[in-house]
Amino acid sequence: MAIFPILYKEKDLMEKQTVFQEDKNDGTISIAFSEKDIEVWADFTPPIGNGKHISPTYISLVLEKFNIVYGIRMDIIQDTAMQCNLEGKQFRDVLIAKGDLPVEEVSEYYQMNPHLKMPPPPNVKNGNIDYHTYSPFVIVKKGQALAKFRYRKEGKTGKNVHGEEIPYGIKRPEGVQPGANTHIEERLILSNINGQLAVNGNVLDVQDSLVIKGAVGYSTGNIIFPGNVFIDGPVSDGFKIYSGGSVTIKQTFDVTDVVTKEDLIVGGGIIGRGPALVKVGGCLKTKFIENCHVAARKSISVDTLIINSNVFTMERLDVGEKGRILGGDIYAVQGLKAGGIGKKSGKRTHIHCGIDFTAQQEKQKNNSMMRILAIKIAGIHEVLERSELIQEKRAKLEELLHRLEDERQKASAKVAELMGRIDVNQDAVVEVLGEIAPGTLIEICQVALFVSEPLKKVRIRLEKSSGKLISEPL
């Protein structure tokens, strides 16, 4: 039997080699090797006319010719050759032998927690994205796993269809290392604190402060951070800030919603947008406050103006020698100091000092509840006066009446208890270095003074002996 190898390209992927038998009409097998001779693919061509079939002897000759000794799929070869001979049709790209790929060795390393990867920026073409919820920052909690140790994975030698070994490679993943505010425990890199994850090269740091070099807006989304927040640029309308520490903003703050556990310092002013709410667990310092609802557990310092705002502080409000309060309700437990209060043509200004406004608000809430309960109770009494009520319905209404009366008694007792907690500082003082405009109402411990004529450079305090507010020249 003569052998005539002929080379040609199949689909530009591999070189096919055909082994002919004695005649060109005989059946043939054309083979091609994959890279590194890991696989052998074959085309089975049937005989033409009286040409010879693809026989077991011819198959063995082809395998021997190309030294195919390992991973031979003899059952596939024999079945395909039989079908080719009987049906007289060609079978292409049949896998007739397959070796073993090498398995690379992987060195030990710390693999970063895949859930802590930086989120991709939102697709600006998608109009349904809520940019307020997007954040480019990765925030982690104390004790959270930042990375996990991966043991060395052994490599394995491969083998091609010629029975030759193929050496394996070694992969050395870069991995990550513990950095600031982290530690290693039981194969894990853990965070020591609540903070922002910062990846510096391959080092994992957890920062207790969040520093934003630019503005807060669509590029940052809402800011929710467990530590201190520093913002160099302005804060755009519609974006919220929640901080477990203090917040420092160098420029103007268009407030939608901000809550800080500690201080809030705003280099520019605070401008409220819609139902703007500022809640500060420490002190507040800013240039001005406009159209806002502000509450601080400690003192509030404003350089120039408070305009049409409701301001609450458990300590003292200082608007400075030239600062003015124009419109709104001011609650300052220890009193306040301002350059001026109110103006003739402006919105009325009410000053409340010496009272615990949280207790007062709770009292107002219970008073509102009592009014609603009184209306319901009166309605039930009116229905019960009808003689035509069936006994079952009357019993249910009487049961409801008793329950509502119990609720009213509890609300009444709560109001009585709160009355003793509202007045907390009879020594609170209102000091005004300029003028208090007519129309201003000033209260200290619920004792009121309505200003009907301009008052200039005065100190207003509660005279305990008379139970009245008096004004003294500064």
C-alpha cells in the first residue's frame, strides 16, 4: 500500500494531511493536529466506485504514520469509518484522539473579596438610572472580610497524542496585602473599623475619613459614610449626606437631607431645597441658613443671616454682632445672641428659649392625639344614645369607647408629665446688639413678650420674682 501525504488548509485553522491508499478512488482519512498536538481531528472520505473501503489496517497505518499513540478514541474512529463506507458520505472534523492539557500551578495569595470591587459608573444613555443611589465609594464595616487566603494549587503535567509530556506553567497572582486599619485572622484580611476601602497598589487600607475633592452630585451620588466626611466642592440639590462622624463642606450646601452624628461645618451657607432637613449630633457652624429646618444637639454659630428657617439647638445660638434672624421659629435652650431680629415687612419671627423643644413637640403630639380622641368619643356617645341599636352592636361600641377613653387618659397623663420637663433653663437670655423689629415674639420658659415697638441694644431675660420678661439695655 503506497502512502502519499498531501497538505492543505481547512478553514484557515489547521493543516490537514491526507494519507492515500493504493488508488485515488480509495477511501481516505485526512488529519490535523491542534496546538501542541493535544487533539487530532479527522475527515473521513468514502471510496468512489470500486475503490477500497477504510479498513482497520488502513486506520492502523494512519495512526502509526503520525505517531498517534495516546488518547485514541478507537470506538469513534471505527464507527465513523463504518458509516462512511456504508452510506458513502463524508464526515468532517471528527475528534479521533485527545491528550491531556497541563494544569498550571497557582501560587498562594490573598484574593480580594469580589463583592468589594469598585462599582462601574452608570450608563449615561440610560435615562432610568437613579444617579442619587450611585456611589463610587466602597464602604466596609468593622470585622468585614476584605480578602481570603488561597492555598497553593499544584500543577499537573500534560500529555499530547504522541505520548510526550507537556510541562505545566506557574501562575503567580498578584494578590493583595493588609494595610492600615486591617488585620489577618484565620485566613482572612479583616477591617478594624467602619470606613472607606482604599486599594493602593495591592495594599488594602480602610480609611476612617471620606475625602471628596470635588462636588457632591451625579458623579458621587448620595454620601453615606460611617466616619468623617470632607467635601471640597459644593453639594448639589437633591443629594443626601449621612455621616457617622463630622461633615466639613468648604462651599455652599444645597440641602436636601443631611444627618451627622458629630459636627457640621459649612464654609459657605446652607440653602434649603423643598422640605430640607439638617440634623446635627454636635455643633453647627456656617455662614448663613436659608429656608431650612435645622436641629443641633450642641451650639449653632451663624456668621450673617438666618432667613425663614426653623432652627433648634439644645445649647446656644450665636448669630454674631452683625448677624440677623429674619423669619421662622428659633428654639435655643440656653438663649441666643444676634445683631438683629425680624423686620417690619418680613415674615414673623418667633424666639423660644429655655425650653426643651423635644419635650414640647411630644406634648403637642399628645395634645393633637387628645383632640382626635375627643372627637371620636363624642361620636360614639351620639350613636349610643339611639335606642334602636341592637345589643351586639351596642356592646362593641361600648368596648371601643372604653378603649378610646383609656388612650385619652394616657395621653393626658403624658402631657401632665411633659409639662414639668419643658422649662429647663430659666436663666436663658436673648441678647440683641442691633434692633428687634416690631412683630417679633420672644418666649423664655413659655413666658412671652410681644415686641410692638422697636427695641435696640437690649438683653431680654425672665425675672423670676414677677414671672415676666424684662428688657435691659446692653
